[in-house]
Amino acid sequence: MTLDLKDLVGVFAILNPVGAIPLFLTLTAGRPSADLRRIAAKTGAAVAVILVLAVWLGQSLLAVFGIGVPAFRIAGGLLVLLIAIAMFHAKSTPARHTREEDAEAESKEDISVVPLAIPLLAGPGAISLVIVDAQKTAGIVGEFVLTTGILIVALLVWLILRLAAPIGARLGTAGLNIVTRVMGLILAAMAVQFMAAGLVALLPGLAR
């Protein structure tokens, strides 16, 4: 079984580390370069841990609460769609993080796990997307393959945050917003697919 590029693109799009660059630079302003490198590395590692746990434990949590896969696909699709709509406007939704969390982060020494890794990057939308992806895999082999893909995406998150200053300077506000909107378009299409699949499973008559 090979990696599904579509799934990896979807996970990268909802994490949107490029769109997180302005906030990353704001929260780390005035810190030495060594601190920025450490924060970028810890953030990438935290994103990997959070999403890998979602792959392996997400379906068990659904079973505990008696939530069916079709219902979760619809709910997850709605959440991802809300995030995508916010990204169309180059904004962040409270489902990812709030102003209160940003204000608290400014006074924190270590911001790598909270709020950068969660909820800014690996927030509820990303976790929902990964659980849906895990449900589509073919057993334990598929979950290992998905885990490998998530580790690759987490590595990209680390690399982008590691190079946040030069990337931000090169792209500028307009460039960063364009990337965010493109990611939002990809997410919106995936969200519609999730909801459609969930609705068809709950209401088979819709497929006729």
C-alpha cells in the first residue's frame, strides 16, 4: 500500500504552516535565533505526536462515544468547511485559536506546544481530518502508511517554521494570504466530499 498524496495534501493544507508564519514571528519577536529553532523543532514534534495519536486512537474514541463513521464524516466535514471558509478570507477561525490564547502566549516562555502545535496547527479540524483518513485505510498497514505520511508533513511544518523569517520576508503579506486561500480551496473541496460520503452512507437513497 502506498501513500495517498491527496490525503497528505489535505493534512498539509489544514495545518497551513505557511499561513501560521505571521503569528509565529509575532509570538517569537525579540527572541534569539536559537530559541526560534528550538520552538520550531518542538512544534513540529508536537504536531507529529498529536496527529499520530489521532490515527491510532481516534477510531477507538468514536467507538467509546458510540459515534458512527458516517456521522463523524459529516461533522468533520462541516468543521473543515468552516476553517476553509475562514481561510478564503485569509483569517483564522476560533476553532483553531482565539485572541485570548494569543494574548496568553505572548507572556509564555514556551509556546511550541500551546498555542502553536495545538490548537493553531493541529487543532480540531486537523484531528478530525486525520481520523477520517484513518477510517479509509486498509487496517493496520494503512495506518502505518498514514503515520509515515504525517511524519513527513510534520517535518515540513518544522522546516517552514525554521525558515519562517526568510519565507515571510520573501512572500510578504499578499503572498502568504494567497497561499492560505489556495489551501482553503483544497480544504473546502475535501470537506464537501466528506459530507457527501457521510450523507450517502446515512441515507443510501441519495445515491440513486
